Amino acid sequence: MKTHTFKGGIHPEEMKELSNKCPITDAFPKSRTVTIPVTMGGAPNTPLVNVGDLVAKGQKIAASDKFMSAPVHASIAGKVKKIQNCLVTANMYVPCIVIESDGSDRTDFMPPLDPFTCSHEEAIERIREAGIVGMGGASFPAHVKLNPPEDKEIEYVLVNAAECEPYLTCDERTMQETPEKLIDGLAIILHTVGAYGIIALEDNKAYIRPMLNKVINEKGYADDMEVMLVKTKYPQGSEKFIVKSCLGVEIPSGKLPADAGCIISNVGTVCAISDAFRLGMPLIERALTISGGAVKNPCNLKVPVGTLVSDLMGDDAQFTLKDGETAKIISGGPMMGFAMPSADFPVAKGTSGVTFLTAKETYLVDEDPCISCGSCIKACAMRLSPVLIVRELKADNLNKAKRFGLMDCIECGCCTYSCPANVRIVQRIRIGKASIREQMAIERAKAEAAKSNGGTK
């Protein structure tokens, strides 16, 4: 059977076998508290609650009136104990609402809504009110993605079921355990945007295809959607390569999938859309994988959003670590995840896993000088020249680095993985991008100041 792919990429050890046989189990923080970031995708939100307030599970606790925003809801019932800055993924301190459980299961869900009889506007508003964002990591608001500008004609909705990151298996387990919910969520999206659906599944998970096809046929959706196998290769799950593999179309530089007639949604996002309509439940919980060589019992868990990872650890909790084995903690997978100083950070809407790596599983050595071997160029699926970008960044030539494709880099880590000199290529590129964005912000501020002063001299 034909599998679809793209040029470039790498084949890191998958390490899926550590957790892909582990069913998703419900878990609750042992401290009975959650730390919920006020903003988890889109424009910044403002808290709607105060310290001391009682909240119900599913109650909206932070929101913004901007269309690009996605509201945040209480993931447990209880009392608001604190509103303060806390450490989150990417090592940033952001405003969070800390809620302590009161032991009840009070809910404040929306009423169920029939997705096939409601209007387009009602469907988009339901997805927005449910606070649904991309759950693969980017956390882009789903209602914005599913409501493209009128000049963007959407022909395909692609479900990113590749899950190409090593170690992570929560999407794989979700497809096995709740295929009906995935197909229902996709059918809702297709009805909302008027397109054809493709579930892009890496061929290392080809055994799931018959399960999905069975549901598709039973529900009568065979003319509306299909399951397509793509080659197991990293970074197959990146939106640019899903589109290239499935449709043979290349998204132009600086453009979005909508410019190629596509919308791409993660497995978890699609299932959350089904829950928002069928149950009226906002996005208040998610599945994630706990894995890595330092974990005694790798597992897949479903937890309330805001659960501290450290609240799931210990002999009396969900998983334990091997003594003295943890060399690096990563929020996400080892290729695109963020190294964290400890496990005291909350599970956000976009947290697909936490990886505890041993010294043998990661590189803790110093950089050697670049030998200009070109390994990074060969590995780069974006067909950039990482060695040239880094060379210009070292020389502080930001504009030349941009000309070599700095802002087109998707930070997948293929170059760093392939570099025999252990150059921290992605780290340097992230710093370079941050510098560019800072420059752009300064320029925008100057332009706004000049505009308010009546123009420049």
C-alpha cells in the first residue's frame, strides 16, 4: 500500500514501545489543586474570578473580547486560592489561577448543541466558547482556524494523526480507544467548513486504519473522509509536510495551510470539538504521555488542565522515576519540546507529553566547532541551510540570517539531531527569531508613536 512522504527529514529512534500499549487512565493531582494559565493560545485573557471565589468545573474563569482569543475554564470545582505568576512550558512566568478542589463535582457546562442543524455562526461560537485550541503544541484558537477569510477556499481538512515525536503515544491511544469520537469531531468540522477530510496516519500505526475505516463506514461517511498512510519519518507531523505528503502541495513561505486550501487539526483537538457539541464540555482536560528512560512506569494519562506534573509523581501517584536517572525533563517530546528545570509546571491545553530522559538519551556535551559538513542541510525538510543561518547569527547579521530563511525554520530539530559537532542550532535560531521579533516590535512602536504625533519629520 502506497505511503506518502516528503523530501528530507530524519529517522530518530521512535521509543513508542515504552507507552503505546498503556491505556489512557484518568488521573487527578495529589495536592487536589490545579494551576491554570490565564492564556493558553491566542490573544491575552483577563481573569474573570477573584481569590476566594467558588467555581464549578467548566466555568469560564478568564477571557478576552478579541476574536483571536480562546477563553479558559476551571478544570475542577473548588475555590480560587491564588492568582499569581507561575512557571509554565518554555520557562516563562505567566499569570495563573490556582484552584483548590472542594471535593465536589459541580459542573457549569454549556447545553449540548446539534452540530448538523445549527448555523455556521453558532458552530464557530460554540468552538470559541469551549476554549478549544490546537492541542498538538501550537495552541492556535480552533474557531479562528475553522473560520478562514472569504477569499480562502477550503477544500481539505487534514487530521494530523502522525504523532511523529519520539516517545509520545497519547494520540495513538486516543484513536484506538475512542475512534467514534474522532470521526464524529471530524464530521462536525467538515460540515462546518464544507470540505473533504483526510486522517493522515503514519505507517508505523497502520494497524489503526481498519479501526477508523470501520467507524467511517458504519457512520456513512465513506464519501466524506478517508484515512491516508504517510511514511514514518520526522517531522512528518509538521503542517507543511502533512500537506506536502497528503496533497503534493507546498505551502509558500510566510503563508498558512489555508492559502493551500487546507485546515489541519490535531487528534485531540478534533475529539475536543466533539465533546463541545455533544456534552457541552469546554476544553478542561487532556491526554498526555509520560515517558522516557528515567520513568519506571511510562503511561498515558488524562488529567485536568492545570495539573502540575510533579503532582502526578511519587509512589502514591501515577508514575515514579528511577533514582538518580533523570538528566533532562522535557515538556513535550525530545525533538521540539522545552527543557524544564523541574516538574513543577502545569499541564496546559497544548501539553502532549512530558519526557524524562537519562544521560544516555540526551546530549549533555559541549559544542565543537562547526566543520561545515552539510549534514544539517541534508536533514532539513524545509530545504534551508542551517549552517549558514547560524554562521550569520554568530556574526550578529540578523538581516542576512533572515535572507537565508531564519523565519522559515520550523524548529523541528532535525539539524541539531544530525550535527556531529553538537552545535545547538535550534537554540541559536530561536534566540535569533526572538531578536528579530523584538526589532519588529520596536519598529511598530516607533511607527505608532510617529502616527500619533502627526507623522515623521
